[in-house]
Amino acid sequence: MNNFKDYSILYVEDDEGVRIINSRFLNRIFKHLYLANDGEEAYLLYKKHNPDIILTDINMPKLDGLSLAKKIRKNDQNIKIIISSAFSDKKYLLDAIELKLEKYLIKPLSSRNLLPALNQAVQSLKKEKDIIITLNKDFYFEVNTSQFYVKNKVLKLTKKELLFLKLLVLNKNRIISYEEIEQKIWDNEYMSIDSLRTTIGFLRKKIPFNCIKNISNMGYKLNLET
């Protein structure tokens, strides 16, 4: 269980008794545990704490588990999501596949079905940390160190520059919206377009080639075409 000590988990369950029992177990094995009793509260905690794993029930008030996962997946393809349900409905299973869920568990939860699912999520996180993403022959991003390298030397970037470029690289197949940039780089503080352009302008001067593409009225995307 030491595998879990470096990670955080958000547990979402509307049944208070079930939540208390499972939270005791999760709190013992994870570095941080965040608790929510409905999908709306869970989404606010997700935005505030950015956990590594989400374990959520499906049937909840205000915002159900699948709707929560869909909302998160609009901007985040990396977080590991495990869904639990008392039902093995075919529609739920199909939605689970489309949402790239780590696991779909049938209740009741116990160490027998929960531990393998949590271990699978942690192993996926570890594999992603070991990845090196090559941008060109002299320019790459090392996920494990969360650093960019040019000719094997660390590229010196400000916090916002690093977070912005990392966001583009880890989501290289999609457009990053202005809303997501404000949420994740400016930490939900107000972001003016001028301040964003200034940050990107300085960043473009530091990187070996311009791999930042503006998509008009939408946001930015990684562009590796040279």
C-alpha cells in the first residue's frame, strides 16, 4: 500500500455511512483525501485541489458521477477516474469506455475490488511520469521531473511559462481554451488577454522553435509542424 502514499484522491459518495467507512480506509493509504457528497461539491474540490485520482459513485444528487466525469473530461484527459455503481447497466458501461475511465466497479466496494482498481490507476500515473515527450531532436519534456530540456540542459522558465507549455504538451491533440488556461495557470484568478499574450511572447523567445499556435477565439494548441 506504500504505492499510494505519493498520490491524492477525491472520493465522492452521497451515502454518509458508506462514505465514512471507505474514507477511513482511503485516508490510511493516500497522501491526501478529499471528500464530497455530491457531484457539484466534487467538481469544486477537483478544481481547487487537482487530485490524482477520483473515485465517484454514479447515482448522486445535483450532479451524477457520469456527468461529473464528462464535465472534467472536457478540460482534463489525464486524471484517473474510477466509477462505482450498484448497477451493471450496459449504457453506463458504454459511457465509461467513452470517458476513458480507469475502472467501473460494481458495489459494494471492498478491498477485493477497490485495491486492484486503485493500484491500476497508480501504475498508470507512474508510467506517465516516466515518459519523455520529444518536441524536436534537441528539445524535449521529461514528465518525471516536469522540466523542459534543450540540448540536455534545463530550460529556465517562469512558473506561468512552465505551466502553460506543460499544459500544451500534455494535451497535444486538442485546443486548450482560454477558460482552462485561466483556471490552471492563473489559478482561477482574473487573466487578461494582454497578460496571457505577454507570457506567451516571452516564452516564444526562450524555446528553440515556435510550437505554440493560437486558434482564433478559442485558445492555444501545440504545433510541432516545422
